[in-house]
Amino acid sequence: MAGVAAAAAAAMANAIKASGAIVEVNPELFMTILARERDSRPLVIMAQGGVIKTNYRYAAACRGFIFYTKSGDSLMLPGHVDVITARKIWAPS
């Protein structure tokens, strides 16, 4: 059983290394980060999820980090961002 747990931990570590640093922030800070990136036209990935209650998940790359947030309400994204709607966003926990 310990071997399975070690393999799962190694797989998770490799996934994090492959994706870079994922920083979870609150929706307000996510919007502030997007506002600061006005000149670079950031790309935002958005997905709707939830089983009992709908939630919205967002991810955007900025300065080598991936910023991620989850909100109960849809965010009013600024006009200078490009948005791609994904079926699902997965972030390691």
C-alpha cells in the first residue's frame, strides 16, 4: 500500500513540475492581476462546474505563474482579456 501512495505522490509532483507554479487567489485579487496586465492581453481559461451549486473557475498565466480562482458568481472580465471556455479546469490540491 505504501508503494501506491508513493507512486501517487510522485505523479502529483511531476504534474506540478510540468504545469509550473499554480497560485490560488481570491476573485478580487484575480481581477486585480488581470487589470495590471492590460498591455499583454492575458488569456483566461474559464470553466463552469459544481454538482449541487454552480461555481466558476478561472485560470490565467502571468509572469511565469498560473493564477487560479473559483467563484460562486460569474466574474465580469475586463475587455482586454481573451477568454477560452473549457469543459473543466483541474488544479492540484
